[in-house]
Amino acid sequence: MTIYVCSWCGAAKGSEHKFGCVFTGKTLGPVTGKSVYVCSSCGVRDGDPHISTCPFSSVDSYQIGGDHYKELAVQPWEAMESWMSEAEFEGFLRGNVIKYLARAGKKDDELQDLKKALHYLEKLVSVKERRG
């Protein structure tokens, strides 16, 4: 389970902020607004995808370019992995890495295409690691 902490005082999300934290209202300065919580391991804001090296990261926990797949009960690549052979599924993932690298900047935003390529590559790595 991810541990989110206050970006200012380090207090765990759901616990009391430490005295002097800008989010408590117990400081001499103004309260700056809503608390900002970050992952205790990789530092990303609560709600954003973890970086791939974070122990709390899961390639299945996020999607690049919307959330239309995340809202489904079964993600398409989970269904495809169950229907395809290991080699076919790995080929599908490799093909999508190549596709998004090749089209980067030509159809959608270049950075988004690069992130999609990385996402498929991270999925391929996670599948290979899981299979040993």
C-alpha cells in the first residue's frame, strides 16, 4: 500500500500535520491552501502515476491519454494476455512500442506518444519479470 505524506512536514496522509506545517493554520504565515501529499518513495503527487522504479508502481494502475480503459472491469491487455500465447502477447507489446516510437509527434503530441511507448515497454518488462 502506498504511503502518502505531506510535502511540507512529512506527516502521513490522514494523520495530524506537524506543528509549524504551512497546512495546519498554526503558523505565523498564511495557510497556503489544500495539503499536497506525495508518495513517500518516489515523490509523485497523490493521484499521479508513480515513476516506474517506485516500489508502489504498477503498469496496470495507470493509462496514458485518458482513462477509457481503466474504467473497464477487465483491461484489454489483460484479456489479450489470456487469449494469446506468451509469444503472441509479447509480440503485441513490442509492436505497440515500435508503433508509438515510429509515430511520435506525427499523430498526437510527441511526448504523449513517447509515454505510450514507454508504458507498453514497462508492461513487457513486467510480464517478462513475472514469467521469470
